[in-house]
Amino acid sequence: MPALLLTLAVHDALFAASRNGIAEANCSFDLGRSQTTVAVGPNGWSWQGQNYSFIQHCRDRTIYYWTGDAFEPVQRFNQSLIKLVPTEWGAPTFEIDGIKMLPTAQVSPYADAERKVGLIEPRGKTILDCCGGLGYFAAWCLKGKAKHVQSFEKNPDVIWLRSLNPWSPQTGEGLTLTNGDIAIEIAQMPDASFDAVLHDPPRFGIAGELYSQVFYDHLARVLKRRGRLFHYTGTPNKLTSGRDVPQEVSKRLERAGFSVKLNGDGLLAVKK
């Protein structure tokens, strides 16, 4: 059963209806994927035969899920604080220790993934999704009729986030999700086993091994000739240190055997 999710905007709308004596309200409990009508009372609301109370301190930039007993934030803290964060676009982003992992300032992270996946032309292809995250790349690969997507995600807490996120794709036919470190797993993969690659790593300071020459050499090895790679880089530290990460990555990819062009906030490369 899909998770029942609540944001401050939805909670405030329900509370406003209650305060104004309105008996019903339309809202979304799946981050904008669908709309539903709920009965509103003085102390909470009712939906699908279940009564829910208003949250005492509902916070902004937080998504809550119903555990069966109470609404709890969709977040976990083990080595890092991993948190699902709402956006104005419906599809959420996520943060690791307060660092936003997907672009949201000017575009939906879901729409942003659609554009980037389009660059590798997924139809009929076997695709390596190096850093699965919330699965938006994989979702658009499946929509684009990819033959199969092999996705890796190192952090089990991120996999837990996507299990609650209605915008994340389900594993099964067409999509395999492995809880594993692609920097290690790729060494065991056969040569020329993928038609295209999507690489959206954390920033260099967190996962420098995913920007290394050794890793790029493996990407070239497992990719078929003329296979496409989209590599998100962003422009971290450019203003403060003058460091040009896209240029550094381009040189390493070229040494690995790719032709490379800057494309938006990343690089589009083709194996020679």
C-alpha cells in the first residue's frame, strides 16, 4: 500500500478548512500525484475510514509519513542525516546532512531528469545508472522504453526514502536496483555490457572515487562503442576556489577514450 504522506502546505490547508468550519477539503497525500477528498473536523480529518489528528508542530521542508500510529518525518540518521524534502514541483528532492542532492531552484528534479535521460536516447538500450538516488533517471529510462536499467545505490537509507516516495519507480521488470557501491561493483562487470550510462555522483568532496581516472576507465570498458554517457558535474567551488570540475572531468574522460561536450550542468560523452 502506498505511503500516506503529509507536508506543511497540505496540513495548513486542512487546518484552515477546520478553522473555517468547512466539512470537506481536496488535497494530495502522495506529493501531487493525485487528489483526494477528505472529511474535516475540529481536531483533524478522516480519510478511508481512518481518523487523523492535526500535528502539533508541523515543520516546513519536511515530509511526514503515517507509520500506523503517528506521522513521522521521512528521514533517518545513521552516519548522516538523510531526508526527503518537498518542492514546489511535487516531486521531492533529498538532502544528506543538509546538502541538496537534486536541482530544484528553477525546475522540477523530475523534469530535470527527463531532459538528461533524453540525451542518452534510452529506447531499446541496456543502461547503467551509477548512483540511483531517488530513481528519477531510472523512471525516465523506463518511460523512454529502455530495455533494462541496472541501478546502484550505496546508501540503504536513500533506498528507504525511495520506498516511500511516490515519484520513485518500482523495481521489477525493466529495473534492477542494487544496494552497492558502484566504485567497487563496476570492476566485476563484463566489458561492453551497457549501451549507455547515467552518472549523477555526489559532489567530489564526498565521493572523489567516482571522479577518478580509474573509475572513468571502467566506465569506458563496460560501455559499448559509440555508447553515450551523461555525467552530472555541476560547478562546485568555481566561484570560491576557481576550480573547474567539468574541465577536470572532461580531461579524464578524454583520456579514458570519450569525446566530451559540456551540456547544461553536466557533460555528454560518447565512447570512441
